[in-house]
Amino acid sequence: MTTVKANDVALGIESFGAEDAPLILLAGGTTMLSWPDALCERLAAGGRRVVRYDLRDSGESTTGDPEAPAYTLRDLAADAAALVEALGGGPAHLAGIGVGGMVAQVAALDHPGAFSALTLVGTRPVAPGPVDDDLPDHDGATMGRLFSRPMPDWADREAVAEFAAAGAEVLGNDPVAARATAARVWDRTPGTDPQIQMANHLGMVFSRLDCTPRWRERLPELSLPTLVVHGRHDPFFPVGNGEALARDIPGARLLVLDEASTAIREADVEAITESMLSLR
């Protein structure tokens, strides 16, 4: 892992595969560890240079004030395009997961020359906040259980890991994998300030971003090959959001993972890898 200067900020990255291979850029949601090692390794074994990176205010990337971010969604989209240029691998296949999928959509719309293909995992075509009438919102019962839990002591690595594992059970993800990932995120977080730790583990900063103007109405402008991946049992962004993305983007392919929720499972790595590598 290292950092790269792009768009006047430092972005934490990790690379897999040969540097002269076609580039796949994985936007974190919010940290790069949203993308499992196994998927990165499989994509690299398929002849790609894979670079996963942290969004601002997470991991090794520039950390400011997560309570009042001095940047917008479009700045994060510009980060992705600038990172492709800095890495010298453009145009790149851009993939985003969760909120990183929102970044990826805007990046592909605002910087079309930087990207050759698009993969959107577990995301939706509108920003945090009220959803469009045709989109399913967060599952209320699940969100109630998830957000009614007391916050952990963010200075306690084990308490944070246990908090993540319990949250994974609520969401229908693997608690063992979530615990291990949370410990790695904690280790990469710069300090134990509660707001910075929350930004890394919960992506709270994203709900405070300026995400205007809307971009959904522009999705039919996209002409690059696009894959939409969504868990059948995702309660955070229910699968109807992925189905809507696949309808809105011309020619997009939809891969619904029948046993998955919000996280990428080990069991689904092969299917996702094959689908991403087949985008042309």
C-alpha cells in the first residue's frame, strides 16, 4: 500500500498484478477494504492491473474534517479520473461499491475519456437522502436494529471489530469476515478520534456531502460497457436499486447474487470476476 497525489489530494492505494496490464480501478465504499483481497487477486490473475483506493477521509487518503467535508461528490469523481491519469493506465475499467458506486457513476458521466468500462456493486442511482418513487428505500426494520445499537469505544480495536461483526449479522453478511475487515480498517485509520473512526467504519462523511445536482437523468448518456452487481438480500440498498440502474444505463448487464446482502462474499468472487473480465 502507498499513496498517490491526484486532484491535489493524497489517495491511499494498493496494487495487484502487472503494471503494464489493463487497469481496473476499484473505488472504496468508503475504504479500499470494501473490495476483498480474493477478488483483487482473481482479477489480477485474469490479466489486469488492479488498484483499489480509499475515498477521502478514509484509510490512507487525505483526512480533513469528516463532520464538515470541504469537498463534494463531484470532487470525489474528479479524484477517480485524476488517479487514472496519475497511474498512467487510462482509460480504465472503473468499479465502485456502495457509496463508491455513486462516485463511479458521476465519474463516468463527468470524465468519460478516463474510463473504458463500469462496474457498480450494491449501489443506487440517487444520492443519500429521499429516494425516487420507483426506488426501494432502506429496509426500515433492519435499519432500526442497525442504528439503534450503542457506538463502540472507537479507541478499542476489539470493541470496534465486535461492533462490525454484530452489524454484519443484522445486515445478513458474514460476521467473521466483517470482524477481520474492521480490525484491518482500524489499523489503517489515522488515530482514534471518534469522528475519524466513524468516517472509516461507517462512511458517515458521505451523508454530509453536497451531492447536487442529480445525475440519474444523465445515466442514459453512458455508452461504456456496464455491469451492475447486487445482492438479492441487500436491506441497505434493496435489489430494486440495482435493477433500476441496469434499466437506466443503456446495454447494462445485471448480475444478481442470490445469497448475498451488502458485502462481497467469498462464494461470489468467481462469478463477479468472470463478469467483470468479460466486459467489452
